[in-house]
Amino acid sequence: MQWHTLATNEVAKETNTNITRGLTTEEAKKRLKRFGYNELTEAKKQSVLLLFLNQFKDFMVLVLLAATVISGLLGEYVDAIAIIVIVIMNGLLGFFQERRAEKSLEALKKLSAPQATVLRNGEWVKIPARELVVGDIMKFLSGDRIGADVRIIEAKGLEIEEAALTGESVPTAKSAVPLMNENAAIGDLHNMAFMGTLVTRGSGIGIVIATGMKTAMGQIANLLQEAETVMTPLQRRLEQLGKILIVVALFLTVLVVAVGVIQGHRLYEMFLAGVSLAVAAIPEGLPAIVTIALALGVQRMIKKNAIVRKLPAVETLGCASVICSDKTGTMTENMMTVTHIWANGKTWTISGAGLETSGQFYENGRPIDIKKEAALQQLLMFGALCNGSQLKEKKGRRYIDGDPTEGALLVAAMKAGVTKEHIEAEFIIEQEFPFDSERKMMTVIVKDKAGKRFIVTKGAPDVLLQVCGQIYWNGREQTMTMAWKKTVQDVIRKMASQALRTIAIAYRPLQAQERITSEKEAEKNLVFIGIQAMIDPPRPEVKKAVQQCKEAGIKTVMITGDHVLTAKAIAEQLGVLPPNGKVMDGPTLSRISVGELEDVVDDIYVFARVSPEHKLKIVKALQRRGHIVAMTGDGVNDAPAIKAADIGVAMGRSGTDVAKEAAALVLLDDNFATIQAAIQEGRNIYENIRKFIRYLLASNVGEIFVMLFAMLLALPLPLVPIQILWVNLVTDGLPAMALGLDRAEENVMKRPPRHPKEGVFARGLGWKIISRGFIIGMVTLAAFMTAYERSGYELVYAQTVAFATLVMAQLIHVFDCRCERSIFDRNPFENIYLVVAVIISILLLLVVIYYPPLQEIFHTATIALFDWLLIIGLAALPTFLFSGSLFTRK
């Protein structure tokens, strides 16, 4: 139903209601029973138990659980318990993270009005907003939150703040007049009011035409429920890694058992050896270390004003190729600021954005002395006089109590030294005719200290111009000729082309005894004095952030509910819109499919006048083009797209609870520039994860080659399962975590984004793992064979030497993992955490080898001093002997 096109009596007929008496109590009860309460329903939630069990569906976790069962059956209870502890810890971390993630609809409910004033049985009564039904006649005043979607049938100076729903930066003036355009965007429905929006001025009466999930807010709730959560690149890569490790583990187990049996070994021994290899192939600590590394990255991001709500999404920013950013409050100040003033044939510009009350006035780029410009002073004073807003301060933060446009006029006057206190001391406001959306003007009648009375009117320039008979020029009032009108209209058009919102101001002196009884009497024969032009200005730091993103190969796309002209102007100022970049509006988006949008989306940099469904369509089209999409925003209208994007970014200060709950990342300072810092951190986190995957898997490859070649050479096992598990969980764990604290390399933001399909072993990582792992395995096997022969074939002693060599080789190798080129390219003491972690790991190794109670558990023996020379010498070979050789091939 196109409610906005219907006349009042047609709306009443369609909703079967009486405009003068409203619904009867009985009828309201029937409708409530039939259609349900006016509230947002939630999708069926997953049970707590199922949510917990889902944490164990990961491939690597399943393999670990299988290894646990096998270890238990073979009597290796220490191994089994150690694996179980790791798996449960990892599962609990994921469970608690997900439990906090799905609160979007609860936040939406907070925007619902607790009470509403309705006409029932011919009387105005207050009822809980959840009991509103279609057909209710509802009344709303300044400060009220709209309880349902209504078709306005009466409006008196009514303005409603819809920024959270439409992205408009200023309240929308409302009227009861039917609209002709059937396909008008939600931001253009001036005779409609929507659930969750706030009345900032005036009063109105409307007929409820939608409640609950059928409201515009309810449709957003539906989008949130239906929006699919996208698997992050990191999750995809770890799943890929898990599958590879499963295949490797099963292949090695079967191979070792088959070779051993062929060589005449007992099946039980070979099966135990196969399980040992499977354990060696799987880095048991990897899931926990990835989680810890992400958590450490989260702590660093908090210091940069970015709060991460979903751990796996941290590194996604690092490979983001497109940032879809809401304009209002994200790239702009979300605060109207007067930037240009025209009067007496001159145009002045003003510095200072937002609520800064200090600023400089310029003419043609040169500072001026405002005391010498009488017309400018008068224009600013009149703008503050005909003004119902106040600049207030709370907890050290300034804010406008009232209309943002009036607030901008007030701040502009304060920059010239004209304060509200000064005005109240000098003038008395005798009468006021509030702004009306049909008149598009506001008028006050004032008297100064000398007893002089005059009218001051402000309003839309084109409207105000029609009621002006004179113009203030060169210090005197002159007749408004057609030539003067054309001059003013040219100024208005020029300012509009710069996306400036214009307010004209006029006045008329009154006789001492002259009485004005209506706005019609007041608003005629006025003297036009000038125009104040304002804009929601770009944040000063955003332009640099957009440029840095461009250098990093990241495209910035502006998505806004604001007008095309405004969006285009801001995008050009910020460098978002290149010379050949395209702009698309909401009606065009409505006409095309996601597939059609996909064909052209790479050429579009600005989307204006869009709705929540449009934002979702844009995100999906970009994703289908292969992009990793970051969606930023602060309003309810952004929430579905934020949730559907690869990573959703919400504004923490001005953002709604809905946007924050749907997002994976919240910016504390509402600053687009913070995203650039978050992207840098995200890239570094991913590189650090690659470092410890390289470290852990090279270590595991070394263990595999040790065991495999020992089998092929018909040697005893160089390592027992508990020693392998100790290396994987304890010795490898601390250095791997310390790698997660490595600082970013200098060129991290000069590289293009990683391709979303890039495998975890890309850029030569697989070769580095296998080649270095092979060398580690060979030196460990050499140490075992040497010690085994020299000790008179004392197996436990030889296994201890092999164990120590493997650990030391890995601890030296960890420094090589810090750089993709060579160990000599980075100072090892840059990461002091890594140095400390290596020292602790060495101390733990010594405890396991020399502490008698642990010798029995870990099958170790005391190593002679001479053999330590052998261990350290062999352990250093993989890193130092071959660093810079073919084994470091990129």
C-alpha cells in the first residue's frame, strides 16, 4: 500500500478507523488479538548446548579428538588428557565469544517507545506502545519517540530526527500533504513517521498503518535475521590447513604401519608409532595460539580506539579491498556548520567546524575585521535572534539543545562575539511564530533596549524571497527589483551546487504601537538582508585516511541516505570520488538486480539516497565481485549491511546499539581515520599468524621426517609420543605467542590487499616450511644416531639428545620466522617478548631433562655437557648455515 499517496480520508477508510473518535476499546482488543503485539520478534535462538557443541566441528579439533581416543585405548593417558584440555579450552573461548555476538534485535527493541498517546472512544489516553494497533489515531509531541509507523494527518511545525533510519544529517520537516511520487525513497516520505524515530520539534497526529515486524524498523529486523554471517578469510584458511593436515596424518599413519609390518615389527608397535606420527603432524596448540594471537591484537587495537567484538574477524580488515562507509557521522562531523555567508553583495567564509565557537571570517581568502562589516554583523545577530536552540555543555562535551540548523546559526554568531546571553540582555522577544513545514519560515517579533520593535524572519531562500519588498544594500534599504531577485537566486544556485544548505534572513521595522496577530501579517513586505549557508563538514583527518587506504589498494565507497548533490560534493572533497568515478542513486538501485549491479559496481564510488535494502544489495554485489567488504556505519539503517559484510564496523560514540551489536568492530572515536589504523593492525596480525604457522608447521615437519626416516632405516623411534606432544604444546607454544606480538614491517600499508582466495601457504610459505622442516628433521636424526651409537645403544639417552636437539633447533629457527627474507634482516631484540619466551622454553626443557620425577614421565635422561655441544651445533645448522640459500627461496 502506497500510504503516502493517499488523502487523509482514504487512509482512514483503508485502516477502518474514525478520525474524530479513534478506535473503540473493543475493536482495539480484537485487532491486538488478531495481529499481535507491536513489538519486534526474534529469530529462534540456538540452544546453549548446541552452541557449545558447534565449537568442536572444526576439522583440526575432530582429528585431535580422534587422537585422544586412540591414545587412551593404547594406554597413553597423559597424551589423551593433554589433548582434551587444549580442545576444551579452545571450545570455551569460541562459545563465550559467540554468546555475546547476537544481540542486534534486543538493541532494536530499546528504540521502541514505552508509551503512546492514542484516541480511544473519543478521548486521548496513554497506552503501552506494544498495544498499538493499525488504525489507532496517535498524537506525538517534541521529545516523543514514535511507537509505530504512521501516516501523518496533522502537522504543526513538526520535525522528526530520522538519521538512524535514513542517514539524513538534520531532522526532516513533516506535513500531512499527500505525495505524488509512488516510488519515493524513505527519506522523502515527508507525510510519514516511523517507529523508533524522534520528534525534535512541533507536534503531529497520525494514523497507525503498520506495527511490529511490518514497520520499517521491523523490516530491518528481518534483514538482520536473514543476513548470512560470512566465514572470515582466516577461518577459511585454517579450515583448509586442517584438511591438509588430516590427509597428511592419515597417509603417514598408514605408511608407517605398512613399512614397519613389512620390516617384521609387531603390529601393536607400528600402530603406536603411526599414532606418534599423526600427533607430530598436527600442531595441537594451533587453534589456541591463533585465538591468543587475535586476543593480543585486540588489546593493541583498543589502544587505537577500535574495539573488536568478534575475534576471527580481526585479521579480515587486513585483506579488505573495499570499505563501504556511511557519510553522516562517519566521514563527516554529523553537525551542521555555517561555512559561507552572503550579504551586501559580498561572500564571506568562516573557519572552525562543529561546535567550535572560535573562528575567522575571510573575504576572498583574506581575514577581515568583522566590526567593519555592518551587514555581516546584523545578519549573524538576526540568525541568533530568530532561533530556538541553545548551546549547552555536559560532562565536558558541547551539544545543541534544539534544531541542528538553528544550532549552526547560533555557533556562527558566537564566532563573531554574539552570544545568546548578549542577545537576551539586549532584546526582548515579544512574539514568536514557529517554523512550519508548509510556510518554511520562522518569525519572531523583538524589542531592543531603546524600545525599537522589528520583525526577524528566517526560512528557505526561495520562499522568503517572495515575501521581501526590499533588500539591504550598501547600508540602506532599497526596492527589491527583478535584477536584485536574480542576483540573490544566482547566489542560492551557486551555493546549492556546492551542496550547501541555505537559510535566508529578512527583517522589517515596526511602529511602536503596531500589532501583529498572525504569521501572514508578519511575513510580508520584509527587507532581505542575506544568506547563511551550511554543510555537515567532512572530518579533517578523513581525507588523509582515504588517501592511505588508496595507497594500500583499498577502494573507499560512500553510501548515504543524503541527497546526491551533497554526497557528491563531500566525496570530491575527501578524495573518495575520482574524476571518472560514478555516482548512483536509490531509485536506480531499486530498478536493477544484484547481478546487474555486480557488472558496474567497481566503477561506482558514491551511492546516495539509499535505503537499508540497497546497502545490503551493494555489499552482496561487491562480495560477488570477489571483494572483501568492510561496511562502516552508525545507524539502524546500516545494521543489516554491517552484519552481512565480511567485517562490520560501527561508530561507538554516535552509533546506535543496533549497529554496534551487528558489528565485528566498533570505533570508539567515530573516526574513519581509525579504520586505517585498524587495517594496518589487521594486516600485521595476519602476517604474525603466518609467522607462527610457519614456525609450528616447520617444527612438525621436522618431527615427521625424524620419525619417518628412522622407520625407513629400521631404527628405534627417536622420540616418544609424550615428547612430541610436549614440543607441540609447551615448547612451541610460548615462542609462537610471542611471534603474535611482533611489530609490523615498514611496508605493510604499501602492499595491495591479499587476494581473498590466497591460500595459507601462498608466497612461498609452503616451501619454507618443508625445506626448513626437512633440515630440522635431519639434524635431529643425526643427533639421535650419534648419541645412540656413542652411548652404547642406550635408547632413552639417545631419545633425550634427539628431543633436546629438536627443541633447540626450533627455538633458534623461531627468529628466522620473523622475516620472509632472512634472519639477518631484522634485529632479534626488537621483539623482547620472543627473547623471553625462548629463554623460558629452554629452562622448561632443562627441567624436563634434569628433574628426576619428570624424567620418568617424559622418558628422559641426564645429558652430559659434551653432548650439549653436539646438540647446539646441530640445532644451529638449519637456521644459520642455510640462511640466504636456496632454502629461503621466495
